[in-house]
Amino acid sequence: MKVFSNVLFLLIVNLVLFLLTFILVEGVFRVKGIPYSRHGYIPNENSFAIFDPELGWSYIPNKSTIHKVGGEKIRKPVHFERNAIRVPRSGFQFDNQRPSVLFIGGSFTMGHGLSYEESFVGTFDAFDEVKFQVVNLGVQGYGTDQALLALKRHMTKFNVKIVVYTFIEDHILRNGNYDRRMLIPTARFLGTKPQFTLTNSKELNLKRKPLLYKDYIHSYLIDFLKIRFSTIWGTFPPYPEDLTKSLILEMKRYSNKHDAHFVVLNWRWSNNDYDALFHDLDVDVIDTMENALPGWGEMVILGGVHPDAHASDHAARLLLEYYRKKSLLIK
């Protein structure tokens, strides 16, 4: 009995010491902002975005400003109308009854670092053959999950005939993530994002809604350990391919339900880039590697990942050719 009491006492002492150590280290990490940087960079799109309790973040309605990329190396005007949708110019208003093509996705769709006219959405809009109204719901940093929610928020506001989702491989990581700081610890974001999971019956479930960081209860120490030991943690960062497939299929289902044709623009820079997601997925896919121009993989802004105006023109022409074959641009 005495031995048992001694063992129990030692266990309790060790547990208390562990808890005290955890609380102490957690406190230090919070004060210093570890693993996140209190002095990290602020994504430049934050200057024209606000926290959104459904989407995580969205653009500021009726906002016109200059989008700065690479410091001051690139300065491009951006304009948003009353629904926080990027438009060609200040004061632009949509005709809600006009047949429309609706684009959803992240920064590639939005036209990061490009004027509206240089983006692939704006280039597509400018083709004489395109008689439909073009609506750009792209928002920087969005994953498939946020693009789906944006589609459902705005779909019924327009007479949508076509929906185009721009996919990049990074969307898979974003779909498995709730706090973008876990993926980019040096950045200071507006808040967390929505996160879906799949139920046992493979149904989509909105597990968590976005929160401002002041309302987000989490451990800085545990976040640090996940980031620091990600290679041995096993499940971080998550790479939910099945979830991403379900999100895309829900985009298609929702679009078709509202009598709109759905297509995915799979943006790849080389034949070695990821495309396995679409090998057995029942959706139409346009691959940017189709008839890719010489030097295609280098048509990026400032040596990064975002397409420049030449790449945007190629993607827009692929879309135009696809819709010609489908005879979908006739009102």
C-alpha cells in the first residue's frame, strides 16, 4: 500500500510539474508571439480586405485603391463594387439579369499583381465573342472551401450560365487548414478561415467557422510543435484530397442545380505538376498545359508563382476555345 501511495504521489508531482512547465512555456510563447511573428509581414491584400465571419476574409465593398506587389515594384489599381467583387473600374455596377459567367477561386482568379484587364478573367471578358457578363469572385488566399462558400453566397444574385473554378495544387493544403499562420508563420492574417471535414458517410460538414484571433482559443506551444516537427508529426500539414474532390463536386452539383455549366481550370506550370485529383473526378477540366507557349513556366510575376499578363492571355484563350466547342457563349 505504501509503495502504491509513493508511486501515486510521484505521478501527481510529475503531472503538476508538467502542467506548470506547460503553462510557463505557453505564457512565454504568447508574450513573444512564438511560433508566429509579432513583426511579421502583413499581406498586401489586407489593405483592401476585412474579416468575414463566413468566408474568413473578403474585400471591402466600394473600395478603390492601389495593389502593391513586391514592395513598390508593381502598383496596380483594384476596384470593388458593393458586393465586394472585383470590377474593371470605380462605380461599375452589374446587371443582375444579364446572362453571366461566374469565376471562383483564389489569387490566380482575382488577378494578383495585375490590372483587371491583364488578368485572365479580364482578358476573357474583353473577347468580342464573349457576350455574357463576367463576374470575378476570386479572392487572394482562398481554398476550394472558401470558393464554394463564395459561390453559394453570390450565385443567386446573378443570372449565371457558366461557373469556372481555378484550381491550383496549394488549394488542397488550404482545404485542410484552419489557421493560415500554420502554413505561413511569418504572415499576419485577419483571422482564421472556415474548415470542412467529411463525415463517415462522406458528406461535407462545416466543422469550424472563421474567428478573429482575439476569439480563437488555441495553444501557441502546440502550434509550435506541429510546425517544428511537421515531418514526424505525420498528419501536418493535412493534404485532404478526398475532401477537395467532394468540395469540387459540390461546386458542380450546386452550379447544375441552378442551371449553370461547371468547369475547372487546372492551372499547372509543367507536365510534372500535380493533376492526379482529376483522374477519376466527374468534372470537365481545362489544363493550362494544353498548347502551352514556349517559356510557359516562367510567365510569372517577379519570379514567383502568380501568372503574368502573357500567361493570363493563354488561359483566357483556352477558356474561349472550350466554350466555342461547347457552344456555350450563345445567349
